[in-house]
Amino acid sequence: MSLSINSTIKVYWQHVKRYPLAISFLLLVLVAINILNLVPALLNKQFFDAFTTGQTGQALASTLIGVLVWIVGVNLGLWLLQRLADVTNNYIQPRVIVDLEQTAFEHLLNHSYRFFTDNFAGSLVKKIHRFGRAFERIMDQVTWKLVQIFVSIVGTIVIFYLRSPLFAGILCIWVFLFAVVNFIVAKWKLKYDLIRAELDTESGGKLADAIGNAMTIQQFVGKKFEAARFWEVNARWRKMVTFTWNLGSVNDGVQAGFMFVLQGVAMYVAINLYVQGKMTLGDFALIQTALVALFMRLYDFGRVIRDLYDGFADAKEMVDILEMPYELVDKKGAKKLQVKKGEINFKKVSFGYSNGRMILHDMTLDIKPREKVAFIGPSGAGKSTVIKLLMRFFDVTKGSITIDGQDISKVTQESLRSLVSLVPQDSLLFHRTVMENIRYGRREASDKEVIAASKKAHCHEFISELSHGYDTKVGERGVKLSGGERQRVAIARAILKNAPILVLDEATSSLDSESESLIQDALHELMKSKTVIVIAHRLSTIMQMDRIVVIEKGAVVDAGTHEELIQHEGTYKKLWSIQAGGFLP
Ligand SMILES: Nc1ncnc2c1ncn2[C@@H]1O[C@H](COP(=O)(O)OP(=O)(O)OP(=O)(O)O)[C@@H](O)[C@H]1O
Ligand SMILES: [Mg+2]
């Protein structure tokens, strides 16, 4: 477990050290504060020793007032330094929190498709936020508690040593035992803190999953069921939290015991030394004040350790993600993809999402420059999977995919994806305006260009009727639009992108025949001079293509033009006869 703390500290430190001046200044001020904090104990000694010097009247008064002036001076200094520390801390912390969350976010976005199918959006959101907040928690403890504790322990030992090495020895042994006990308890407790953090995440994930499916819950009257699921995970969280908090309380109790013992032993030894004439009244005051000050620092040490470990447990999940290697990375020295002709070759491609089950088996397919190809085949045959491989959302298990002779696993992912336009099976939109959603295809496009694209995709008509036109927000994932409208927005986005290779995964499936035929026009226009792959079930779409490729069980089983394919029995002919009904000759 210590390993995960190390990596968390490493990540935090990388971000903190971006502010070297501020952090050094803060450290300096903190050390100064804590050294200055030791002075009152010494002044107390002088104060009390003054009574035993035999001075009386005016002389005594002026000595005492002299000490008093010092005490006031020291406190004034402390007050000033404390403000300085506050301001510096206020400068550093928010900056580092924002930097950390930014790093986490940017890192997440580089993870691959599989990462996002394996992780709940809700959990990830929670993890990113917790990562930043955990820093605040940890840094607060370090700045306001740990540095203080450290300096005051060292300072007290030094002061004691100057007065009596015996006292210093007693204090050293005590500090050692105190630290060991705390360390062991904290280490043992960490695994429960980690479970607590995981339960936090699980609860967040369940919430997001349920709220995201609120309509399904209502539709299937699932409220009680969902409430019970949420209750169940929270009940586990409650048990774990109660347990770890109780552990903390036990630890607090043990620490309080430690303090009684030290206090008792110290005073006992002091009395003996005093009787032997080896100590002054002032020394008594010194020891007492110094111990009280030390205990004040240590009294919530258990809570400090608890907060620290809570912080580390909270940060760990995000640190794990930061340390997780990306599934897909650009090869060293990867070049940009160059598309001049738009020829695509699948060579003996095999692929499975997980090790066990293969989805594609030795699939070979050559798509000529600017050819328009339709993929057809039964549901689950692997059509969308082929597209995901072409976009390199996954790497092929065996074989290769090349575009104009360049292996797609050897070019940069960015260049590949900017030259292939995909309208996916289920287009999801950002909760932003329609304008922003379409412009996402080419973010430097002007409003005019966006509107031109949406006219081509036949969305201009419905967008103009929305309450705020192009400035209407479409709801989370585009829920405020109909399925067909969402598809047309996605098509407009692809039109705007205008990449040389176009892939449509059943992009017209949610459209009624009339809108579809309108879009067919637009697509026809769009497809000119591009290599196109269309996954479609509708004959009207399919028949416009140069070639039809039949995919079954992850392999190409048939290919040809419409005329060729209806010449023999097979999947295509079956599909044709079902859809064309009785009109077949
Ligand atoms: N992310 C994934 N992880 C694991 N298995 C997956 C994943 N996506 C798809 N599959 C599996 O791969 C197989 C092929 O899926 P694919 O989406 O390619 O089918 P399809 O031919 O596009 O079907 P449809 O016509 O219904 O869209 C399916 O059996 C599916 O269960
Ligand atoms: Mg599909």
C-alpha cells in the first residue's frame, strides 16, 4: 500500500513544484512560525525565574514588563507570519487543484474506447473531483499540522536537551513509541480506507447509471428496485465508514493515554530534580508550557493521520488511472496518414474484444479508391466492429488494415481520425447548442458554413423551428431531439468535416422514407469523390452502392453488385425478397 502513497505523492509533487517560489516561501514562513511558537515557553521560564532572583518592587516589575514586551512582540510576529502563510497557501492550493483536475481530465480523454466502456461516466467524474479535493485535504494537513508537529517536536527536544539531557531522552523515546504506534495503526487502517473510497465510487456509479436511465426506471416501474440497490451499496459504505471511524477513535484514546503518561513521568522527574536543586521554578514553567504546547499540536494527531490516509485513499483511484498505460499509442515516429486515393485494404483481419471470443475471422476485403461499398449482414455479425477497427478504436488481433498502403496502426491516431468521417449507429450529441454540435465536425467553420452543411443534411428545416434556432441546447446526449433529427445533425457534422473517407453506420435507420430520400440526395452529393462504407439494412440505400459486401459471423461471405447477388441464393437474395416483397419477378 505504501507504493500507492508514493505514487500519489509523486503526482502531487509534480504539480506543486510548478510554483517553486510560492512553495519555498510557504515552507520558510511555516518553519519560522513554528520556531517562534517555541519562544513563549522560554519566556515563561524567564518570567518565573525573575521571582527567584531576589528582585523586588520596581526592579522586579521592570524585569517582568521587559519579558511581557517580548511576549507581545513574539505574538505580533506570529500573527503577521500566520497571515503571510494563509495568503501564500490561498495562492497555491486552488492553482494546484485546478492543475490536477486538468491533468486528470486530459489524461482520461486519451484513454481508449475500451476504457470508457469499462468505466462508468459517473464514477470517473467523481474520481476526478475527489482527486483535486484530496490534494486540498492532504496539503492542509501537511501545512497546518505536520510541519508544525515536526518543528515543535524537534524544537522541544532541543530546548529540553539544553536544560536537561534526561528530559530530552525521555521525550525522544516517547516520540518514537508514539510515532510507531500511529504508523502501524494507520497502515493497518489504510486498506479499509481504500475499500471506503471504492464504495464511494461504486455508489456514485450506481447513481449515475440509474439517473441516466430514469425514464427506463419509470417505464418498468423500477423505483423500489433501484432504491434498494442504492440503499444496499450505501449500507456497505456506512458499515465501512463506522468501522474506520471507530478505529480512529480507539487510536485517539490510545494517544491520550500516551500523553497522560508522559505528563506524569515528566513532572515526577522534575520534582525530584527540583528537590535535588538541579532545577529552577522557571524550568518547571518551561517544561509545563512546552509540554502543553506539544500536546496541543499532537492532540488531534490521530485525526491528522486519518485525514491524510482518507486523502490518499481518495486519490488512489485516479492515480491508478494516471498510471494505467494507454491501450493505444502512436508508434514512435508515427507519420501522419496521407490519403490521396482512398483505397482501403483489410488483410486477414481477426479480432476479439476479449481474449476468449473472436468476432472477426481472417476477414479480407479490398475497397477501391472512391468505391462506395455497402455492408450488410445479420445483427451481431461484426459490421460495426469492422468500423471501430478502421477508426482504430481497437487494434486488430491479427492481420492488418491499410489506407492507401499505410498501415493504420503505424500512423498517428489523430491524422487517421481526421481523415475518416464516421456517422455512428447511435449518434450522441453534446449538451450544447445545435450550432456547436454541428461545428464540432470542423471547429474553425463559420456560422455560414455550418448552416450550409445543415441545409445539405436537411436539418435546417427543423432547426429553424426550434425555440432558439441554432442556439437551442439539445439536452444531455441530445435527448431533446428526435432520433431522426439527431441523425441528421450527425450527418451535417460529417458533411462539414468533409473527410476523404466516409463511414455511415446505419445512419439513415431512424428516418422515415421521405426524410431518408431527402438525405439520400445529400449523401449522394457528399459521397462524390469519396471512399464510402455504408452499413445499411434498407435496400433503397444499399442499391445505390457500387458493391455490396455480405458479412456473416465475422467474415466476408459474399460480395458483388445488386444484379450479381440476386443471381444466386444467399443472404442478400433473402433480404431482397423479404424487403421487395411480392415485386420480385
Ligand atoms: N465493446 C464490446 N465489448 C465486447 N463485445 C462487443 C462489444 N461491442 C460489440 N461486441 C460484440 O461483438 C459482436 C459484433 O458486434 P457488432 O456491433 O460489430 O455487430 P453488428 O454487425 O454491427 O450488429 P448490428 O447490425 O446489430 O449493429 C456482437 O456479438 C457483440 O456482442
Ligand atoms: Mg452495428
